[in-house]
Amino acid sequence: MDNSNQVQTETETESKFSRFFKIKERNSNVKTEIIAGLTTFFAMAYIVVTNPNQITGFSTDGDFGKIWNAVYVASILAAIVGTMLYALYARLPYAQACGMGLNSFFFVAFILPNMVNPIEGYHQGLCVILISGIVFLLLSVTGARAYVAKALPDCLKKAVPAGIGLFIALIGFKNAGIIQANQHTFVQFFDFHGAISGKTFFEGWKAIAPVVFALLGLFLIAVLEKKKVKGSVIISIAAITVVYYVSTLTVPSFDLGQIGQSFKDFGEIGIVSAFKGFGIFSGGIGAVVNAIVLVITFCLVDMFDTIGTLYGTASQADMLDENGDPIDMDKAMTSDSVATVAGALLGTSTCTTFVESASGVAAGGRTGLASLVTSGCFLVCLFLAPFAALVPSCATAPALVYVGVLMLKSFAKVDMNDITAAVPAFLALIMMPLTYSISNGIAIGAIAYTIITAVTGRYGKKDIAVTIIAVLFTLRFFLITM
């Protein structure tokens, strides 16, 4: 056998692989992309069990249990499909899963009003998601979604990544318990004294360990980054996971027997059941108007969540074009739209580009190979339910906080001497974490920008698109409770 021919063939295969994902073109390598893909997965894996919890209102009794099982399987499949689209079609290092906030709204809008027959409400919700997904797809293939994104004023384009950074950091702090709810000040730092008071040493340690390890994980990432150690984020996740379980004597476990029942319920009430929900349009003109408003609401929120995430992660990865817009935005939008349609047909709420993708980008991810790895992890997760529970929140939270640190730098580019730019930019920045919504931050920034430029005589033709955005969101705020 001619070894030289074999080596040449392997080299050619590697070259095709590299060219397909544009690995060298984007100054990356296979090892870095794999690490980035794993990092993204572990940062967002909580959605596997969180999404069915949100959609069912944390109830697993009777029909709610069937919905939980169906949504569990559908959520993972939707994440696989959506992330695979980013990997093989858009070839970008982003991942998709069911959007937080949108899943809670799904429960409030469809499940809560149908507590007697929650499966009917579940099917009606899927129908609305399917229609909104089709609208997304039409807007994406025509380029309308990308046009809307590019029409955002420059100050908002620069503020959005920073706002998302604060939002991601808030999620990390909350997941780790570093910040807590407080009825007087809304939030507070973790109460160490209260956590250990009246407990034995070991009980007290177990109570504070998640917060201690989350903070140590963040410090570890910072130290490793300063020393230019590659894979700092995934190293931190792995290290904190091990020391957490060892030091707290906690044994991770999951129920493999749940897999069979989940697939059974998925087949019975989940997959392609969106077509059973068209009854939401029956009941007169009021029902039709309400359904249309719901479709528009899901469209708006998903569109601007995705736009915000793309600008944030692309800015961090230095993957913006000469106009400051994310590269291959049309493909990204199409991937997002198809994933939403697929998610609705599979049996889950709106699938969107996940903000935690930024953690993989922070780990060096620049190509679709990272997304391919993330998608593969979700595939494994499908058969090891719930695999996400094996990695504690205190291990993944530091990655989110660290991403927040990196993304804040974009706000430094906002012209704070120009008040017409400074106020909208600041509102977009601060409202994302305070309202727990990327789209709300963009909306309030757009409204402020439109009013201020109009009153000060700075308004131009280029601002028509952002004005339409402002008007639509204003109507949403008054017509829909979220």
C-alpha cells in the first residue's frame, strides 16, 4: 500500500473539511471549534429541562405530565435541527433552542387559560407558533428580516451587544444564586450568614458551595485567560463540576426509565399536533383578532431576540461586515425561521438563536463546526435524559458572567457626547437585564430614538424602519401582557 497516497488523500479530505467550514479563513482550528461547541452546549443545556417546566408551569400531574414529556423530546430535537442548520447551512458558531421568556408566555397565553384541558391549549399554542414561524420564514427568504436588522441606528447596534452582555451576566448570577430576590430592594447579594445560620458545618457548606464555586469559576477563567490558556471556559466548567460534587459529596443521577415514556407522549400529543390547534381561530371575530395579535407578538419578540443575539455574538467574534452588520445574516435568519417551524411541528415553543452561544464564541468558536459539536451533544442528551443535570449551574454560570464582561466593551463605542445617541443606547443597555428581555431593550431603545430624533430635528428617511419597529412594539406593550 502506498502510504504517500493515503497521506495525500487524508490531507485532501482535511482540506475539504476545513474549506467547508471556513476554519482557516476565520483563523480557527478544529480543536478550538470542538471546545467552543462543548462550551456552548454546557452553557445552554439547562434549557432541556427548563423549557418543559416553563411550558407546563412546573406541573407534571396528569395531562401536564404528558405535555412535559412531549416538550422534553421536542425541545431537544428542535435544538438539534436548529443548531445543525447553523452548522451546515449558515456555517456560523451559533446554537438554537427554545427561547426563554417565549416559553413562559406560551404557558400564560395557551396553557393557563385551558387548565381543565391543557392539551387543547398546548395544541393551540403550537398552531400559533407554526404560523409565526412561516411568517418568519417568508420575511427571511425575502431579506426583509435582515433589512430590519440593518436599519437599526448605529447607537443601538453598539448598545445591543453590551446590553446582552449584562443580560447574560444576570442569567449567570441568578443561576448560581449569587444574587437573590429581595422584597425591599428587588435583588441582593447572596446571604451567606442566613445560609449557614443554625446549620451544621457540612450543611452550611452545601448551602453556600454553589455560590462559592461560581465565583471561583469566574476567577479561574480570568486567570487562565490572562495566562492565555486555550479552552479556559471549558476547563473551568469541568474543574468546578468535579470539585463541586467531590466537596459536597453529591452523587449526580438521572432516570433512564423516563426516556421511553417521554418518546411515547411525544408521539401521541407532540409531533405534528400543531394542526390540531386551528380551533383557536374559531369563536368569532374576537378569537380571530386575539390569535392574530398572538402571532404578531411571537414574531416581534423572536425577530428582535435573534437580531440582538446575532449582533452581540458577531461583534464579540469580530464577524461583522464593513457596515457593522453580522456576516451571512440572511442565512442566520433563515436558519432561525426554519427552526421555529420545525419546533412547532415537533411540539415545542419558539426556537430561537440562543444568547448563550456567546460563551462558545468567547471560547474561540468562529465556524459552523462549533455548532455541529453542540448539535451532537444535544443528540446524546436525547438518550441520556436529563444529561444537562449532570453539570451544576455553578459550573456554567461563570461562563455566562465572563461573556458579559467581554461584551460590555462595545458600549465604549457609543458617542456619549451626542444625547440623541446616548439616551437610546443607555436605555437599550439597561432595560435588557432589568426587564429580562433582549427584545424589550431593543424596543425601548427604538422608541426613545424615534421620539428624541423627531423632536430635535435629527429625524431622517433612514429612520422610518426604526419608527415602524417603535410603533409595533408600543402597540404590543399596550395590547399584550407578557
